[in-house]
Amino acid sequence: MKYNQRIRHLREDHDLTQQKVADMLHVGQRTYADYESGKTRIPIDSILILAKFYDVSVDYITGASNVNSPYPTE
């Protein structure tokens, strides 16, 4: 699964709107929508914020792993 699909699924699984996630990332809703559609690449700092927020590994968000392991605490 590609990262844009993964972040959409995570957002939907947490019953969040694009606007809520965009606010958390300090970007506009249109920018976040572009991340989810794959039109714009999501910056690594935003990936880190999402990984912490959803408590999943960066590997899971980026699609490098399909194992939904928690965000490392150390």
C-alpha cells in the first residue's frame, strides 16, 4: 500500500476529517487532500507527526511494512 492510501485509511479509521488532520499538521485542507491523493508528497516531518499521533511506525505509514507496530517510545 502506498503512503497516500495509508494516511487516508488511518484518518478514516480514527473518524477524522481532512481538515482536522490538516490543522494538526499546520497545513491547509487542500494541501492535505493533495497528500492523500498522491498529487503532492508529504514532508517527512509531517509523516513523523502522523506516526506519533496514530501510534504507528514510520515504516507502516510509508508502506515499507504492513505490520502495524506502535511508534517507538525511545
